[in-house]
Amino acid sequence: MKDKILDTLKKPDKIILKGIKSLTNITGSITGIDFNFYSKLKSEAKGKSELTFIGKKKMEEVKLQLFTYNQNEYNETKAINDFQKIEKSDTSHNYWLNLHGIHDVNLMEKIGKFLELERLTIRHLIDTTQRPKVDDYDDYIFFSVKSILKNEEQQLKIEQLSFVLGKNYVLSFQEEVGDHFEHIRNKLREDLGLIRKRECDFLLFQLLDAILDNYFETLDLINHEVTLVESETIINPKQSTLLLIEKSKKDVEMIKKSLSPFKEALTNILKDRTHFIDKKNRKYFRDLKNSCTNAIEEANATYAALESLTNIYFSSLSQKMNETMKVLTTVATIFIPLTFIAGVYGMNFENIPELKWRYGYYIIWGIMLTVLGGMIVYFKRKKWL
């Protein structure tokens, strides 16, 4: 990654220009998509009272995973209709249903109907323009967040993830296949940690914590970029440097816009004291809220550092221009008396005695070189050269 950033600083990068342009066109949405277009699509869907997927289709085939577990047992299946194996009345097992791909509206309706989810919840699940939020229903909690990571091209990759927490089940919905939760799956398979020993609310905490880790990882990458750009900004400010700084500022701004509602949703969970969060597990959600606060503070600090770099860039650029102007002015000043002397003896008067001197030409050269040398010495003593 360091080589990519240094290479970017050597020349203005079209990718950065494109990234800034796309980020600038965002009209307040934290999704990074064409918000105006999807707002129109959403309005049309509401007018027809039908469920419509709103977002960018990121994969063709929907994939499903069902984890059935308790302290002593574990089972994992991947058939598309395995959601029908969830038994809400089964108090001896917990279920985690994970879905990759939320564009199949018919499948989402089937899952919602089987698990008795509100139609409004289904609408939120298939709308990727939703702001992170939490809704408390009689039989479950709905929770949606945004996951932000950087891809190989150093562009922000934004994904909506939604969760439904019931008495003995957790549903998670991802726009595409990702490795956000692979370590949690391994804990379930290997019976590591407390997941199989606790209720489903603890699993939800683990899932949300994994997403929050993505924010810290992204901020660490941006801070690393800031460190690499800082010296370049001071020593050799260029257009590509400014472009990279502005792109990083847009990225941090996007992260801040995502983290604030994330924290707000966690605050609502703790404030409302929902019965779906076990009392002994509430401390984990408080810790998650504190981590979210820390992430916001780190994002603010990173943004402030980037603002400072922008100021340093323009100051360095101004200083560089002043140095150039100083050199040009000094050179012009040195040649003013030389130009005067040359101008005097270049006039076309006939009666100029010095023109008839045998050594007049050499004397004028001596005077001009003496003046030149004297001015250079004077300027160097004044540290103007």
C-alpha cells in the first residue's frame, strides 16, 4: 500500500480525480450511491405498495448459511430453504441465519413471512439507502448498520448489513459475500469463547463488534496515508498531494456520517432496556458504544490532521512561490544597473567621449563586473541569495 501511495504522489492520478468527483456528487447519503435516483425508485415503490429492492445488485446468486447450536451441539447447513428449519419455540437451540445477497425480493418475503417479520422490516432489509437505525418490535429487534472498508484500489467499499434479533435466533443480511464474520463462524465451529454458552444477544454483540473493527481498520489505513503524505506536503507540495489529502478527507467524512447513527442506535438499545438484551450482556453493548465513541473521536482527530495538512500544503506552496519570486527579483535587481550602463553607451549620440577611448570597452566591462560582484556579495550578506 505504501508503494501505491508514493506512486500516486509522483503524478496526479486519474483514479483519485474520479474518486473525488464521485464522492462530491453524494447528496448527504452515507451509502455512496446515486441517492437521488434511488429516492425516486423508493417513492414509486411506496406509491404501488410493493416491496422493491433499492440498491446496487452486487452478486447474482443468493447464498444462505444456517448455524444451529447450543453449548453441546453445532450444525451448519447451506441450502437456500434452510431458513424453514428455524424453530422459534425451540428453547434448547439458538439459530444464526446469514444471507449473502438481499436483491431477491421473493426470498426475502418468504423469510419474513416464515419468521413473522413486519412488512416494514422487510422493506428496510432490501433498502440499502437506509440510515443506520434500530427498531424494537414485540417479537424481535431490527438493527441496520453500514460497514466501511477500503478495497485494493484504496477506494471506500460501503455495504449495508442488517440484523434481526429474536428470542432464540439472529438473522444477518449482507449485500455480498465478505469475511466480516469468518472469525465468529470459527468460534462457533470450534466452540471458542462464550458464543455457544450465551444467548443470541451475545452473538449480535459479536457481529456488531466485527463491523466496528472494520471502521478502526479503515481509519488506521487512512492515518498511515496521512503519515506518508505529511512529509511530502512539507517538502514538495504537488497537485497529486492535495488530491490525496482531499480524498482522505472525504473518506473520513463518510466514516463519521456512518458512525454517528451507529452510536445513536446503540444508545437507543441501552436506553430502552429491551427484553431481548440479557442483563448480563448489557455490559458488552455498553463497551461497544464506548468503542464507537472512540472511533468517532479518532475520525475527528484524523479529519483535523487532514485539515492541518491542507493548510500546510497551501502554506508550503505559497512559501515555494515566494522563494521563486525572491530569486527572480534578485536577478532582476542585479541587472538593473548593468542595463542602465549598457543603455547609456548604447545611445546614438556622436559626442560620447568614452566611445573614443582606446580601452573604454574594457573599462566598461570592468565597471559592470565590479557592480555585479558587489551586488552579489551584498545580497549574500543579507541572505537574499
